[in-house]
Amino acid sequence: MAIDYSLLAVGGALVALVYAVILIFNVRSQNAGTPKMQEISGAVREGANAFLSREYKVIAPVAVIVAAAIYLFIDIPLGTGGTTAVGFVVGAALSAFAGYVGMAITVRTSSRTAEAAKSGMGDALTVSFRGGSVMGMAVVGFGLLGLSLFYIAYQGTITANPVTMAGLGFGASLIAMFMRVSGGIYTKAADVGADLVGKVEANIPEDDPRNPAVIADNVGDNVGDCAGMGADVYESFVVTAIAAVILGGLVQLDKSLPAQLLSVVSANQLILYPLTLGVAGIIGSILGGLYIRRSLKSKPMAALNLSLMISAVITLVIDYLIGQSLFGGNPISYWLFGSAVVGIVVVIVIERVADYFTSYLFPPVRHISEASQTGAATNFLAGFSTGLESAAPSAVVLVVAILVSYYLGYYGSGHDMLMGVYSTAVATMAMLSLTGAIMSIDSFGPITDNANGIAEMAGLEGNVRVVTDELDAIGNTTKATTKAFAVMSAALAAVSIFEAFQSEVNRQISLHNLFAKYGLAPGQTLSFTLSDPHVIVGLFIGGLLPFYFSSFLIQAVGRAAIKMVNEVRRQFREIPGIMEGTGKPDYAKCVDISTAAAIKELAAPAILAVSTPLAVGFLLGPVALGGLLIGSVVSGVFLAFTLTNSGAAMDNAKKYIETGAFGGKGTPTHAAAVMGDTVGDPFKDTAGPAINSLIKVLNTISIVFVSAVVIYALFV
Amino acid sequence: MAIDYSLLAVGGALVALVYAVILIFNVRSQNAGTPKMQEISGAVREGANAFLSREYKVIAPVAVIVAAAIYLFIDIPLGTGGTTAVGFVVGAALSAFAGYVGMAITVRTSSRTAEAAKSGMGDALTVSFRGGSVMGMAVVGFGLLGLSLFYIAYQGTITANPVTMAGLGFGASLIAMFMRVSGGIYTKAADVGADLVGKVEANIPEDDPRNPAVIADNVGDNVGDCAGMGADVYESFVVTAIAAVILGGLVQLDKSLPAQLLSVVSANQLILYPLTLGVAGIIGSILGGLYIRRSLKSKPMAALNLSLMISAVITLVIDYLIGQSLFGGNPISYWLFGSAVVGIVVVIVIERVADYFTSYLFPPVRHISEASQTGAATNFLAGFSTGLESAAPSAVVLVVAILVSYYLGYYGSGHDMLMGVYSTAVATMAMLSLTGAIMSIDSFGPITDNANGIAEMAGLEGNVRVVTDELDAIGNTTKATTKAFAVMSAALAAVSIFEAFQSEVNRQISLHNLFAKYGLAPGQTLSFTLSDPHVIVGLFIGGLLPFYFSSFLIQAVGRAAIKMVNEVRRQFREIPGIMEGTGKPDYAKCVDISTAAAIKELAAPAILAVSTPLAVGFLLGPVALGGLLIGSVVSGVFLAFTLTNSGAAMDNAKKYIETGAFGGKGTPTHAAAVMGDTVGDPFKDTAGPAINSLIKVLNTISIVFVSAVVIYALFV
């Protein structure tokens, strides 16, 4: 029986979406709690919706302009009849829609989780996990649906010109960057502002309803950690799949393939294989997720880990079966399956590494707690150096993954270098195929964080708080491990995309006969060698971008947080009876401040991320642009690990002290740790995660505009 | 008249050394102050000498082993008869000796500066500047002497095999890294320890004689900021000269030179030119330095800036004249002079940039002071993001310098790429030729810092403190600008060294006929292209190293500072009458703690820096090693700028508050800024500066061992 694998991919996507709908009905059928809980949850939902609609209203005209530019400067000259522009619009629209659907559910799940917590841990975990799974399934479902339908619609164009797929990725990247930047600023402006006045000055607990910024803080968890992370991982999924598809397409266009490969390229198997990995991951994620159920008696963290392991194993089994079927037993299937194993193992290992550096069960975080005894300075030095240190094992995993997956493809294909790189892309795609499972585990974090807030604000009794507190702490760790997953996948995807970029540069040079312009003999290829000063200059510019971008975001949070601090102080001062609970704080005003700041601060980093690669490309040429792409990853991946892990570690160092260690709450040690947490907040939730998006925007915009860059570059 | 330019270089070196001797006599003839001042100064001198002799005792056997390894594995197989090993020993010995001489004078100058401050600003500035100039002249004098004598002794070997010069650079690098790491840990363990207990807990002022760690703190200024910075800049000078000499030699060996160049390569002009730039810089530095004199009435910072400008202009005039003479009017002399101008302009611009981000006369530092009003967390976020931001203009300067100097050489030579890179090396050498002037300005900082301490401890009256306080604040800024100079030169030198490395790799492949091993056709050259996963993996490993290295150093300071804190607390508790000034603190114990910690923490980072490039080279081959070299610069230069500038900015934000801004001393705002300063201390004085040394050790060890790596690499 002949299987149409592109239809299989569509089928997999539909399975994810149908499962998401089932989960939505399941979640909505749960008890939403007391009227007070529903009122709070409604306010959060309203704030989140208001933010998202303002955000989308800002993005929409930008997206239209970019789409028009792509159509005019790329599709028309290339004769690709709008493929790239359509891809851009589809990629952007699906990302926005996935974020909307996912967030619409997470905001509805939190009051239900708080309600379920009354019945115990298993119930609360199950409800919040299912809410998170809606986001996970929406992300992979819409991601794979877009990819496979786009492939079916433009199969001919893509086979002849694989890079036309890149528009889809650029659309996803642009949305992700907007969401990451503004979501990150929103959530931390509210959080830092609420903490600095509430906890530090007024000495009221977290999530206290008397704090005017409390609703904004809860909205922030949804727009930053749910919608932002969703858009980020959606982008990773789509961009990685596209990188693998493009590389597969390039291998197929290669005229000098080893004999062994010739039989498998005829029917686009190398293009289809990455999409089938996505299908396997969806099924694995769904089945593994079923392990999380109400009757569960084990520790929640252990249960979540086991659920992920089940998903991983099932995914690998399906990977193997689909690979055998697709490649019809060609030996290359075993080598590529080896790469898929590498990708899945990377997920497991990198989660362990992030867990080690950010959970208070291990020495690094305990050391930060200990260092808080001598004050905020030593707390901070310990936290920051822990972040720096965590980059090391992460880098080892990255390097080993690149080398092993490369050599699997290289030797498996009889020494074809491009197949080696394709094999690395396959490992990355296998890694990303677990996105459904990872997002379910990640999104349950902000849901429980919100549930915790609702429980506090609605004054639910103690045993509910015990359940939601424990889930909240676990959420901190899973958020950190998801970020490590996102950083690692961005780095691996960038390596694949660079290869596609370089191939496309040379194809364009050949197509337009620009050999003389680039100082090449006819038929010679342009090399991106480190001895070329253009490459070095590109590497430096690229290496700078994550630093400058982070600087901007941290400062933006600072500016917004100061506005929030002043507003909260004003309300405490001016609203009579607010501290006694008789006067009602003006929550909406704080929500407005966060929303306005997040939208306002969007322009500068977006312009930086979009204009730098174009300026470098058109001025200094494709070789410098190639250097920029790699440079941004080389410095960005380590800066991202440093920022996200140090922030998470400092957060949990505070939480460890709150369990009673080193004197517990109310001591100077705890106050020092709260300071450290405040510093770590924009590190881990704004600047660190936004670096991923930056790296991917740089990659996708470069590959979309590569033809124009090659033709019009000035000083090459 | 035929000039022997190598003898000219020897002459220039001797001029520097003779001038240093004159300055030594001049300084020693000054009044060393009251017996109390001499007693304190004697204790500091004793501590500094004890540290240096223990340090050298640890380094000596390591240096012997490394020299033996170089002789056995490099000189014997290459048939270079010990040239590389001898170079290593000479480079290391001269670096150690220059550091010793310079520090011997700085420790003697501080009490004399305090004494001179009684007569006013002009006197104090002149004495401290002359003391600093001894260090400056010792560094360039010994540096140029070693280079020129080595060239004269081994002229034949070097012309045939330019890379044999590299041993000299590796010797300098190894000493510099040891001095930077241990000096950095020493000075900050003492400083942080003294501040945390003295200023924060016991509430006594800086440099109070009741603080047991006060002598150790003053010793630290000398061993970290004088000896450490001296070794660092000595290394930059030597390594940059060597890179330029090697590239000049490689151009001369090039068989396909443009006709215009053939006439200038016959007599080694391209090898000699960088050395003559060093001579010009020495004369310019001496003459410019004469501007600083007792009768000076202008503001000290303005005077120092003007002195530097005079040095720069004189140096350029001499550069032009020597270039005309050396190249006999060949047009290439104008192009290369253009590159020298680029190098000098970079010095001026980068000093302005560092000044802008670290002086409290400008908005960034004032913003940090302002942010201190909301506590240590916002102080720290503002300081760190300022550091991140400062990387941007620095990167622009770097990129423009590389491109402009490259194109000057490239077009000037009729499109020879290697001449383009040589031209960048010329710009770097012109930059470094101002080392004498820069070091004079830098070393006066720790001298006045010590003078300030002596004035405080000896109870000199108020107007002395006014003078030494102002000079101390200026010293903070000049220290920051010198670090920017060191980072920038390390980055530029690394670009040149990479080119030499790559040429040498291919020469070795050809020499040993290893084309098949590297998958090359006979005669083909190995390319370091970004599409090769080995390059990518090398870039990631290299990119990681500065992060991991920084993490280690910050943690080492933390460990040592905690020991110091406990000792100071113990003395306050156990020594009767210590707080009343009747009991004498045990200064020697604190000196011992810093010394022991600095020596003990040396091994791990040294092993990391030396073993990683060798492991990558022998395991993954020269291509991965090349990637590592560039990767370490791409991430390292930005991390170094971030750490050094954020630390200096936070220090000066504290100083700005101490001038009375935002409430001044004794307010919570000031306490927050003190916290920020404590965090910034190991950033700016330990981790940040050590990254330079790391980058250069990686470079020099790789180029020394390149032949062995090419022959024995396993997985290439």
C-alpha cells in the first residue's frame, strides 16, 4: 500500500487539533469555583485579552508591510508567484492564532485548578496539565498543519526551490519576537513593580488582593509565560522543520549524490521525513500525557518526568516504524533514526542539566541561598556565576549533539557533507517533535502560578495553598527546563539554517551569473572562511546583537517597573482603606501601564533585529551576513543560558530559604534573596528567552532575503 | 645612509629603559613622608613582594616544564634548534622582570604621592604619574628589547619560518594569565572582604587602620592593578608585534606578490616595520608624558588627556617619518601609515567610549546612581545593562577598525588579501605602541589609591585627602579606559594571529604532505569555512570558554572573600581594643589569606586555558581549533566589555552618590550602591580583565603547537 506521507502529516496535525478540542471541552466542563474566584479569573482573562488584541493590532500593519516587501522584492524577482509572501502570512497568522487559543484556555484553567486543588494534588495537577496541553497541542497542531498544507499546495515550487519554505518560518519568527519582547516586558514590569512595593515596602504577601498590581502580575504570567513561550516554541518547531525540509531539498537537488542515496530522493523522502517525525512526536506526546491523571498518587515532579519519558520512548518507536516505511529499508533510515535518537536524548539530558542548576534539590541553588547570608551582593555573585557555569555542560551537550548527528549522516551516506548537516537537522526536528509534551509541562506552570494567586485572593483555606504552592515551585523548574530546550533547539536550528543559507547564496550566484562580482571563477562556490575579514566582521556584529538586545530589554523592564512602582505607591497613598481591605485598588490602571509599556517598547528591538541583518547583508554582502548569523548564535546561546539559568536559580534560592533554610522568611538572608530574585526576573523571563527569538528572526529574515542580498550587496 | 632598523628597535627599547631608570631615581629622591607613612608603605611593599615571590616560585617549575615540552615536541621535530623554547623562556622571564621592576616602584611611590599631596594637586599628580611611567617604560622597553634582540639572534630562522617568533608571545601570555588570575583574585578577595565587614557591618570608613584587611587591600591594588595590568599589556604589546611580524614574514614568503610589493620585501621591511612603530610610540610616550609637571594648573583629567593626545600626535609624526625611510617612498608606505592612523584613532575613540559609560559626568552612571534609590536590585540591573550596552559602540569601533585597516592594505597592495590582514596587524601595533603612555596613566591609579589609603591610615589632614580623593576617582576612570584598550587590542591581535595560524596550518600540511589526511587534493589549501561542522563546534567551544572562565574566577573571589570576612570578623571579636584603636590588628594574617587563596585558585583556570585548545586541536583537528580561537574572541570581547564597564560604572555610581547626589553617604541609596560596587568588583578587576589573557593564551599556545596539531590530529 502506498502511503502519502504529506497527507500523513496533515493527519497528525489534525489529531493534535482534535485532541486539543477534546481537552478544551474537558477543561471547560470542570467546576470554575466560587463567584469570587470567577470574578478574579475574569479580570485576568479580560486583561490578557486586552493585551493580546492591542498587540495584534500593532503587529498586523507591520506584517502587511513586510508581506508586501517580500512579495515585491523576493517573489516577483524570483518568479515564485507569491509563495514566500503567502508563507509569511500563513506562518504569522497560525502563530498568532495558536497563541490566542492556547492563552484563551490557560486563563480559564487557573480558577478551575484552584477549585480542583480542594480535592487534592492529583486533581489539581491533572486539570492544570490538561489546560497546558491545549497550548502544547495547538502549537504543534497548527505548526504541522501549516507546514504540510503549504508543502502540498506548493510542492513543485518547493522541490525546485526549497528556500521558498522560509517565508513560513519568518512569519512565525516575527510574531514570536514580538510576543517574547512585549510579553517579557509586560510580565516583569508587573512582577517587579508588584514585588518592590508590595513585598519589600508594604510587607504584604505575594498575590495579596490589596496590591493594585496583582491582576497585572497574573495577566503577565499568561501573556509572557504562556502566549510568549507558545509563540517561541511554535517558531522553533516551524523553523526547525523548515531547515530540515530545505536541507532535504538541497540534498535532492545535489547532482553528485552517493549511489546509495539516489533511490530515496526520487519521491521527496528527505523532505517528508522531518514532517513525519512531527507526527510521531504528536502521538507520543498525547499518549505520554495520558499518564497524568486524577488517580495519580506519586510526587508531581516525578510524574511529569515519567510522562515525558513515556512520550519520548513512544515517539522513538514511531520514528523507527515511519522511517522504515518511508525509506523502504534503505540503510540511510538506520543512520537517520540514530540522529533522531540523538535529538530525543538531548531533550532528556538538557532537562537534567537545567534542573541541576535551577532546582533547590541540588548544590548550586543551595550555595546561592547560603551566599545570601552575607547579603544581596554575594547572593547575586553566586547566582550570576551559577548561570555562567551552567553554560558549560549545555555547550558540551550541544557540541556532542552536533558532531554525533553530523557523523551519523556523513558516514551513513558514504561521506556526503550535506547529508551530515541534514542529519543534524533531523536530530533537531526529533528534539522539537516533543514540543507537545514539553509545552504541556511548561504551560501548567503559569496556570498553577495563577491558581495560586486566585487561591490567595479568594481567601481559600490552607490546604489548597499547600497544593498550589507545591505545583507553583515545580512550575518554576519546568519553566527553566523548557527555556533550556528552546535555547538548545534555537542553536541547533541555526546551524542547519546557516547551511541552507550558504547553499542558497551559491545557488543565487550561479543563477544570476554573479561569479565575477564575488571574485570567483565561473562555477566556483563562495566560501565562508574565517580568514575573510567580512566573515570576522559579521561574527563580531552577530556576537554583539544578543548583548545589546539584552541590554535594551533589561532597561525597558526597568523603565516600566518604575512606572508601576510609582502607580502602586500612589494608590497605597491615595485610596482610602486600601491596606485595611475596605478600599478597592484600581487594578485596571496597573494593567494599562504594563500593556502600554510593553507595546511602546516593542519598536526599538524589533527594528534592531530586522534592520541589522538587512544592513549588513546589503552593505557588506552575504559572507558578512553569514558571519552575523553564526556570531549571534555563538555568543547568544551562552548569554541565554547564563541569563535564564541564573534567574531561575536565584528564584529558587529564595524559595529554598522560604522552606525554612538559613533562617527562613523575615530574615536579612531572605531579604537578600528577594533582591536576587528581582534581578533574576528580567534575566530569566525577558532578556534570556528573547535571545532565542532574536537568533531565529536573524536566521529567517536572512534566508528570505538571500536572493536580494546576493544581487544587490555593495561591498563584497 | 643605510639604517639598520633592527638596531633602531634595540635603541628605542634602551631609550625606554634608560628613561625608566631616570624616573626611578627621580621618584626615590622624593620625600617618603613621616615615619608612620613609611611604616605603612613598608608593610604594603613587604606584602606585595611576598606575594610576587610566592607566585614566581609556583610559576617557575611550570614554565620549565612547558619550555621542555616546547623543545621536545616543537623545536626538535621542526629542526628549529631551540628557537621556540628559548623564545618562550625569554618572553616569560622579561614579563616577570618588567612586572617586578614596575611594582617595586609603584609600592614606593604611594607614600611619596601622599607626601607630595601636601604641596597640592600638581605635585601629587606629577609624582604618581612618574611612578606609573616606570611601569609603562619597563613594559615597552623590555617588550621591544626582547623582540628586537630575538629577531637579531634568529633572523635566518624567523625569515624562513616566521612562526618561531610565537614562543616569545606564549611565554608572555602564560605569565600574564597567571598574574591576571591570581592578582585579580588577590585584590578582590581583600577588597570585598574588607568592605563587607568594615564598611557594611562595622561601619568604619574605607582604608581605616582598624580594619585588619586594609593592608591586604592595598597590596591587592599593587599586585592586581599594577603587576597584573602590566603583565597583561606587556603581553598585548609582544603578541601584537609578533602577529604583525609573522604576517609580514608570511607576505614575504608569498610567491605571488603584486609587483609593487616585490621591492620592499627583499630586506625584511614588512617584518621590521612593526618594530619601528614600537620605537615611535616610545618616543611619543616619553615626550607626551613630559607635559605632566609640578607647575600644572589645569584639571588633572584634562591634563592626562592632553598628555595622551600629545603622545599620539608625536607618535604619528615619527611613524610617518620612519615609514618613509624604511620603505624608501614605495607607495605602500602611505597605505600602511593610514593603518597606523586607524590604530591611534582607535585608542582615542575607545578611551572616550569607556569614559562615557564609566564616568559620573555622563548619563549612564548617573542613571545607575538614580536607580539605587529603589534598592540594590535596580542598581544592579541598571549597572549590568549599562555594561551590556557599552559593548555596542565598542563593537562598532572594532568592526570599523578591522574593515578600514584591511581595505587600506588590500587596495594599497593591489588586492592582496594577506596584505590586508597585515595592515590590520599594523593598525593594532600602532595602537599598542602607545602602551607606554597608557600604562603611565593607568598605573597612577593604584598609586593614588594607595596614597589615599596611606593618608587615611597615617591620619594626614583634610586637604591631603581632597587631593588624593580626586586623583583616586580619576584613577577609577583611567583604569576602565585602559581595560577597554586591553580588550580591544586583544580582539584585534586575535584576528591577526588567526590568519598566521591558518597560514601555518597549510604550510605544515604541505611540508609533511598531509593533503590526503585532510581530504585535500595535492597543493590545495585547507579552508576554515563556516559550513564545516568542525569550525562550528570549535566556535561553540571557544565561545563557551570566556563564560566558564569568568564563572570560575567570580566563584574563586567569593570563596576567598568569605575566608577574609570570617578572619576580619574573628579579629574584631577576639582582639581587645581593636575598635578603639588601642589593639593592633593582625594585618599579616589577612595578607596571608589573600596570598594563599590567589595561589591555590590558580591551577584550575590555568589547566582549562592550556588544555582545552590542545585537546580540541589533537582530537578534532586544526579546523576546530581555528574555530575555537575565533569563537573565544567573538563571545569573549563582549563579555569582557560588559564585565569591566559595568563594574567600573557601578563603582563610580557609588562615588557619584558620595559626592552628595541622591542623598549622599549614609542613605539607603548609598548602601544599595555599595552593594552594587561589591558585585562589580570581581567583574571589573578579576573576571573581565582575565578574559583578555585567556584569549591570548589560547592564541599563542595554538600557534606554538600548530605543527604537532596538524600532524597528530585524530578526527579531522
